[in-house]
Amino acid sequence: MGGTFEIQYTTNREKTSAITKILEKDGLASFVAYDQIDRAPEEKARGITINAAHIGYSTKKRHYAHTDCPGHADYVKNMISGASQMDGAILVVAADDGQMPQTREHLLLAKQVGISRIIVFVNKADLVDQEVLDLVELEIRDLLIDFGFDGENAPVINGSALLALNDSYIPDPERDLTSPFMLPIDNTFNVPGRGTVVIGTIARGIINKNQEAELLGFDTCIKTIITDIQVFKKSVPQALAGDNVGALLRGIKLKSVDRGMLVCAVGSEKLSNRFRATVYFLTKSEGGRSKPILTKYIQQLFSKTWSAPCRVDLDDSVGMLMPGDHGEIYITLQWKMVMTTGQSFTIRENNITVATGIVTETLESIVVPTTLGKLSL
């Protein structure tokens, strides 16, 4: 990528559009109108962000793969997928509303997927006086500290998308360029006459054009060849960890690919539906459950760009886990997926986050109980 640097931020559509408009003056970006970022008909109809979108632009310091994620509470699951691809985040808070219920959940999930630096952008600063702005800033800094972020030093910017680009607060991330490559799939489409293209941010390694690969996930393992790589509509011979790419796969039909699958180096990853993990169950005051968790607890698990029904089993020596408890659990997924040691996940119940955890061991697959099949995606 010629020494360029890619970092992912989360903000909202109007600010994303403003950033591209400002940078267009210096030839560093192509302007994207805010009503073109929400491409899905349901997004335009409802006037809210549902899916994550990727916009590419540059400043004099860096090249950015900008991930714009939904803030609406109904679409937190899509925010989880977007956040899994980020190095830093811009948290957008409306000055006239302050923090919303989903703000706390977004910070929890951001922390869970490994984001360590957050810039706060207070939107609509022209609608309130300085006293309100000071109060919003104080509340947000306290909230950042509550969730383990550096609330004292995090930049808080009022009402200027341009100032939000001055991001020396977020350091250049270190990329793993030596491990076998892994590309979690965030989206997919068909190019007539050419084949299936998968889109995502490379988690590690280097992808080369005409490299052999495997498509893994949802009980599927298919060998393929990456016949083309594009980074923001430009064909390139290789792409590095951190790049948001489109990869053309040879011999793969569109119906064979689902969001949440991954493309990786041949033989580098293993499918399983059984894992050991450590987990923390949120308390009622943190937005979690009020009742204890018993073995054979079935809910939806989210990790990286995918989600799947899962069953949580406790060790025989543990009768239950209470909200607020840390513990060891066994996870059984409805489908065989790739989950590596140290991979984070979130469990949600009735549209609220109830647990966060980390995989500690991959176990041998087992036959999935039919009760898991009753949970819909």
C-alpha cells in the first residue's frame, strides 16, 4: 500500500460526508453525499443508519478506511460487526441529548473488541449554551472512565468535523504482517462475468493476487483462489493487514458465501462448534440480566462479523453464575465456525448485551442439539 496507513473510525453519516467534502479540496478524497452513504432503502426511508459503511480518504498524515456504524439502538448487532474492524473510534454524542442508552452499550462493545482510544465529537453544539456543553463533556469523560478508557485525556471536540481529523491522540497501530492471512467477510456481491467478491478488513497477514485460500464458516470449507484484490475500487497486487478490501474468489458461487465467513490461508484455521471461554455477565445496573445463568442457557452470540445461536454450559461443579460474576463456560454453536484463542465475543438476549467473553480453547466439534435450531437469526 505504498506505506499508507489505514485506521477505522466510527462517527455518523453527516460527519462522514463533511470529512470527504473538506478533504476533496486538497484532492485527498472524493466527496460522498450523506444521503448516498445510507444506501439501503430501509435506511433512507427511516432516516437512520442500519448497516456499517466503508469510506476511503487521506489526510497529509494517513490513509483512512473509515467505518461508519449505526448508532440506533435497534441495530447494535451491526455496530458490533463494524467495531470489530476498528483501530480507534469517534464517539458522536448530540449536545441536546447527551449520552443515550446505546452509548453505554457501544462503549462496552468497543472495549470488548479491543478499541483503546476514543475521540468524542459533540454534535449540534450550536443548539445549546456553553454550560450545557461543559456538562455533556463532564458526563462523557466520566462514562469513558467507567468503561476503562482514558476519559481524562480523550479529545472532546464540539461541532467541527474538520477538527476531528486532528487525531494524533490515536497512535499508528501495529499490524501483524507475518502470520497467515485472515479476512473476515463483512459483505459480498456478484460481478457479472467475473464472479463473487467478498469484502472485509484484513485481520492479519498479507494477501497476494492469485494466492490459494480457503473459505470457512457456517459448516463450510471450500478451497479457492483470490484472482483479484481491490482497495477502494483500485486493483492492487497485494493488500496488508488493516486494509479494507474486495477480493474476487475463483469458482465460488454467491449463494455459498455468507457474512461472517472468512477467507484465510490454506490450512491455517480450524472449524469447530465447541469452545471453552471465560465470560463476564453484566449486572442489571450495567444493562444486563437480573436472574442467574444456569447451564444449557441458549442465546445469540456475536463475534467479529458474524452471529450464531449458541448454548452456554457451566462446569459440573458450578451450579449457576450470577449477574456480575466472572466464570468459565463451554460454548456450543449451531454451526462450525472459526474462533481463535483470545477472540472476543458478546452474548445478547432480547436485544440487550448480557455477557462479554474471550475464547480460551478450541474443542472438538459435537453434534448440535436440535434445541439450538429453534433460534432464528
